[in-house]
Amino acid sequence: MSAATFGFATSLAGTAAARGRFANQSLETATPGQLLVKLYERLQLDIARAEAEQRAGRYVAASEQLVHAQAIVTALMGNLDVDAWSGAPQLFSIYTFLFSELVSANLEQDPGRTASCGRIVEPLADAWRQAAAGGTTPVTATRTTGGSDDVPALRTSFVG
């Protein structure tokens, strides 16, 4: 007998569809700060996955993760208004360096370099988590969708 006979295939497909609907709904109802945190969390996940794949010698899978991480960094760079506050040019420099390191880690298939990218992202992600939870937010460093209290509007296609 097949799994479909017992309804497993349908159940699994339904579960995946429900998970997708939940993820989309959570993105639609998230605040801009929460979206930024999700973006950083996905960046961290991509880097961790890439490092694990590199260490296992699965360089194609690692490359896919690193290319996705590069796309996230590109989105972060594209949404940063370097004229909005004095620290913005330094943040842009960090993004530029991180992007370069992600490309090099991919080309050189270097898990150590990939891990160092994770160490760069960690304090940035922590800062945005704290900001989204009600701490001081350097939101003026980014392009906004409205008033000066808004966190950047980012494309959420990189989160998921």
C-alpha cells in the first residue's frame, strides 16, 4: 500500500501549504522592525547552512545559500540611506565588506571565511532584535515608508 492510500501524501501537502500560509500571514502582519529582524535571521540561517554545506563538501548547496545571503545583503544596502545619520556610512561599509566576504567565501569554498561572515552579522542581528523589541532603533539610517519613526520597508522575498 502507498502512503497516499492512508492519506499521508495529502496530509503532508496540506501541512506544507498551511505552513506557507502562516509564513505569508506573519510577514504581512509584521511591523517593519520585525521584518528587518526576520531578514537578519534568514541571513544568519543562510550563512550557517552554507558553512555546514562547505564543511560537508557540498559546494553547490553551499553556493546556493551564499548567493541567497548576498541577495539579502544587497537588499540591506539598497535600503540604507547613508545621508540619514552619522553612522550610516559605516554600516554601509560593513555591508560592502560582508558582501565581498560572502562572494570570496563562495568562490574559495572556505567554511572559515563563511563562519567569519556569521560573526559579522551576529551583533547586527542582535541590535535589530533589541530595537524591534522596544530598544533604541537607528531607524533614521534607512529609507522609510513614512514618518521618521518607521523602520525600512524591505522586500520580504528574501525571507522564507
